[in-house]
Amino acid sequence: MIVVTAPTGRIGRQVLDALLDGGEKVRVVARDPARIAPEARERAEVVRGSHSDPRVLREAFEGADGVLWLVPPNPRAEDIREHYLGFTRPACEALRERGVRRVVGISSLGRGYGAHAGQLSAAFAMDEMIESTGVGYRALAMPFFMENLLHQAGALRAEGVLSVPVAPDRELPLVATRDIAAVAARLLADGSWTGRETVPVIGPDSLTPVGMARVLSEVLERPVRFERPDGQAYKAALTGYGMHDAWAQGLLDMAAAQDDGIYEPEWRALTTPAPTGFRQWCREVLLPAAEATAG
């Protein structure tokens, strides 16, 4: 039995589908099971509730061999680290109690960075807490998600502006969530591994924001320029939409760490990139999203 947390999110949904298509027995933890696709809901066991709830986790982990562990973002969280560990603490208790053997966690590149890196630092604390249980653990370590650009799809098409709070000349490694899900599903279906490892999942492209804008121009067939937002104006806009000041500051701290090269050591050592390139992702994912906003 494999347990999938956050099965309605971009990564969890794709992991769930891949495991079911591979014939695996799957159990999901979901606050609202109605948000799971009907065909998946019919084929998986469902435990209703939050995976921050000890009771829910004890039920979900009973008889489980492996777990996909993903802490969902909460832009209203007042303490980023405690948000991550508040989910993970009861999970670790349930892992020990139920004797789960393997966990695949969604984390980040840059664990050896040392300095504060906003949400990334909280993810590293999550990794350490899970590892302390002695369970077999694979921390999937990712850079900038291509899907981070989806919330700009309408503006990219209508206004031709890409806005990312990093330096225009800073190369960023990128990854598509489809590739993260594929690696996670493969590891969860493999019952042979033990011990603890970090598994980088990084796409074949590294682009500056200016370079991303150039690709977007070609795919969207309209000029797209990059504009780096002022940090404080960016933070004010986020909090104006209801984001807590701490979460918004964490995003700025994460961007500063990206500018400082947090991803560099693992990224430069990569020998086998994930398959999805940025141009392919833009054509297959971003372009349809942009066109949908125009309709």
C-alpha cells in the first residue's frame, strides 16, 4: 500500500495517476475527496481529513509500505518553519507507530547552503525531522518550478510582461512537475531501496529570466519582456492579496538565496537531467493556459 498526501495538487495528482496506472494499491489523504478525479477516486482508498491531523495519519499509514510526503503551501501561515514542522511532526510519530518503511519527500535543491532561504530552509528542516525517524527517505530536490509561471499566464498573453523577483542575468535551473511526479512514482513503486538520499530532479535547461522571456515571446507569438519587481513593492502586493507578511518575506528570502546561487553545487554536478525542457513545457502547458484566459 502506498499513501499519497496532497493528491489534488499538481504533483500529488500526477503521482496518484501514475501509481494507479501502474497497478499499485494506493490510499490518499484528502480534505475534500470530491476534488479528486472520479476515475482516480474509484480506484484508490480515501482517508478524509488533513495530513496534519495525528488521527488521520494513523489511519492512513496503517499497513502502508511507502508514503509520498508533501507539505502544502499556506500563504496565511504566520511561521513558515512551524507550518512545515507542524505537518511533519505528527507524520513522524505515525511513521514510527505504523512501521512505514519508505518515504519520498518533496523538498528543494540547496540543503548545504547554510544561510536562511525562506520556504526552502523550512523544507530542509522537514527533511531532517523525517530522517530522524530512521525510515528510508528520498528527498526529491528541485529548483525553480516551471509551473510557478502559470499564475502569470493571462498577463503574459495580455501584457507581455514576465515578473520574477530574481536578477535578470541569474541563470536558474528549472523543472516541470510532470518530471517530479514521474521520479516520485518510480521510487514509491520500488520496494527495494533503503537508507537516506537526496535525489535532484532538474530539467535540461538553465535560463536567465531574460532568456525565459525570449522563449515565451516565441511560443506565445508576441513580445514578452522581463521586469524584475521591486522587492518591497512585490511584498506589498502579496500581502495586499491576503498573504501573511511572514510568508511574503519568505518568498523574498528564497529569491535572494536563488540570486546567491543556492542551487549551484547540485545543479552543476547533475549528469542526467529530467526530460522536459522549458520550450516544450511552454507549448504544452503554459500556452493552453494562456489561451484559456483569452477565451
